[in-house]
Amino acid sequence: MKRLKGKPIILSLVLLISGFLVSYSYQLTKSSPQMVQLNDSQWEKEYFYQQQLLDMEKRNKQLREELKEKRHTIQDFENEMAESEQVIADFVERKKKLQMLNGEVPVEGQGVEVVLSDAEYIPDDDQVNQYIVHESHVHSVINELLSAGAKAIAINGQRYMRDSYIACTGPVITVDGIQHPAPFVISAIGDPEVLYSSLSLTRGVVDQLLSENVDVQLSKENQLEMKARLSSEG
């Protein structure tokens, strides 16, 4: 009887242990899907953040390209503005040069001065007309100065223009209707070295004038001032 009583106890312990193991296995099996589900959620979040990061990088790249294009546009605009400013500056400079050539504005600068005077000694048996300055003498000097690059010319302070008219009346000459007595001071603004050398060439203008009994004085000038054509005539 004692042995029969011990077997149910042992059997009960075995069943109890078996039930515990089955219960533990069920709880373990039940908790495993939760762990997998958590891992899936983390993966989804990581994938979401990765997609956001990729989108941001893509957008940043697009913005960089747009910025580059806008910088190029601004650079092109600045270049166009600089070119326009240069064109305007060129027009202003050309306008000033034309005004200077037309005698519309006063001018000043370096240059040369040529003084033509009648001969001091006139032989009794010669004609006086051969010892005075004529308009042809003045023209020869002016033409040489223009050929040498003179920017502005004046005769006794009166601006000479390319359309000016010079005439000789006895001992005086008229420039655009205004009379000037001798000596005739011809001023020219330009490179002093070039102008002086051009007039002083051997058998050049000065030699020719001296051979025609005209007294010539030639000098380089550091500062010459000429009035505008209108003010000198008005």
C-alpha cells in the first residue's frame, strides 16, 4: 500500500513539471512574435529616415544646381553691365574728342608754339611782299601740325578748325573773318617731341619758311590753353 501511495505523488510531480514546461514554452512562443514585430517597426523607421535623408540630399543637390545657375545669371548680368558702362564711357570719350576737334570745349595740354614774323631787314631793291608772312606760310605750318597728330590748333588764340578760312590782306591775315596782325603765333596741342621733330625736319617746313624770308621761332610748351571756338568768336 505504501508503494502505491508513492507512485501518484511522483506522477503528480512529473505532470506538474511537464505542465510548467508546456506553459513556459507557450509563453516563450507567444512573446517571440512581439520581438519580431518590434524589429520590423525599427526597420520601417530606419527606412523612413533613410528615405528622408535621400530626399534631402536630392533637394540639396537641386538647390546647389539652382544656385549655380543663378550665380551664372548674375555674372552674365554683371558682365553685360560692365560692357554697357564701357560702351557708355567710350561714347563719352568719343564725344569729348569730337567736341575738342570741333572747338566746342576749351582744351589744354602740352604741345608746340610756332611764331611767324615778317623779315626785319628788307633790301631796298626787293619787293616788300616777298618779306612778309602770307596765308600760304600759315597753311604749311598748320598742315604739317595736323599730319603730325596735333589735337587742337589756334592762331593768335583763335581756334582753328578744319573748315576755317584763312586769307591774307596786306600785313594782316583773317581767320574766319577775324583779322590778326603779325607776328602770327600758331599753337598746337599734342606730343611736343613729335610735333617739334616734324616741323624741324631737314628741308622741311621750317627750312622752307626760312628760305622764303620768314622769321620762324619754334618752341616746345609744357602747358597750352585754348578757348572754345564759340567763346573765342562770340
